[in-house]
Amino acid sequence: MAEESSIREQLPPRPDPWTGEPRPPRAPGFFQQDNPLKDSDPERDRNRRRKPEPPEGHGPVLEWYRHSQRYAIRMGVAASVLIGVLIGVDQGFDYSWLDMWWTWVFLVVAGFGMYGIFRLVDPAAGAEWLKVGRTWVLLYELTEIKVRHRGMSMHLDLKDSGGRSVQTKVDEIQKDRDMWDLVYNGLLHSVVVNGASTNNAVHSRLKVPRRSE
């Protein structure tokens, strides 16, 4: 109990839900150190008209991330080209199948699909909440925090006391260093103060202390 009390005393101050002050300190468990600075990230959409809306009745958006339209188009074109090359390799470098009109329709549809995937990445965070698409949770009322590997990606699965849940890739949240600080601060409070259930990866990969540490 003494160790737990010590962790509680070291917790960063809880940000004000409407002003966001004070901002949390830099959080551990961050993997995207090579990301460019926010104002110089060529992959980032900085058009504030596309800024997500906060959950109704909650404080303002403090941080958000979305891939730029130009970057999403490049990824869509790259996906179409890569699929075309792989099909050609599978056919023994025979590209005669490109003479059929429906193959071009397939490649275009695949490109649009990849474009949509990149444009759908839109995590946003306030002082006390995280929103991904239409789903959101209260970061300081989390009851379950799990890190799971799906395919080649590490996902963060969250549930809060209101029964809401969010599933998102960790690297999508970490596209914005300040957003990760906000999210980590909520994870830390929910584990140490609320006793949220976790799995080992939350502690080993994201560096969130265990409640009993």
C-alpha cells in the first residue's frame, strides 16, 4: 500500500477538462521519435475545418491527427501499382492481363480503398477523452486497458465505466506526440487510481506502471 501511495503522489496533475491546463509531462512508451515536428509534417492535414468535434458535453479538442489528402492519394496510387506488380509476378511477369478493362477497374477500386483507409485515421483527444471515428472513451474512467497485436500492428483496446469502447492502433495515436501524452496520462490514472484491468503488454510495451509496483 505504501508503494501504491507513492505512485499516486507522483501522478501528473489532472488537466482541466475545458482548458486542458496544466498539460501532462512527456510520457514514456513512445515509439515515434523520428516523426517530424507537428508544424513541418508533410503527411499531416492541418486544415482546421476538418478538425473532429469533441464528444457532446465534453471539453474541446486539444490534439488531433489526420493524414493529408495528398499523402492519402500517394498511398492509393502506390497500392494500385504494387498490386499490379505482384499480380504480374504471380503470372510469370506476363502483363497481358492489363489489356482487360476490368483489371483497371479493380486497380482503381483498390487505390480508392487505400486512400479511404488513410483518410479515416482521425484520432482526437481532449483533456479527459479520446475519440476515434465515432467511438470515444473517458480516459480517467477506464475500466479495461489492453494491448493486442493484430497482424503487424499493435492495437490499444479501451473500455470505460460508461460501457463505451475504442479500438485503435497505437502508432496512430503516436502520430502526435502531444496526443500520446494526454492519452498516457489517462491510462496511468486509470490503472493506479481506478485499478483498471490490463494485460502484460500494457506495462511492457507502453511503460504504464502496475498498480502494485
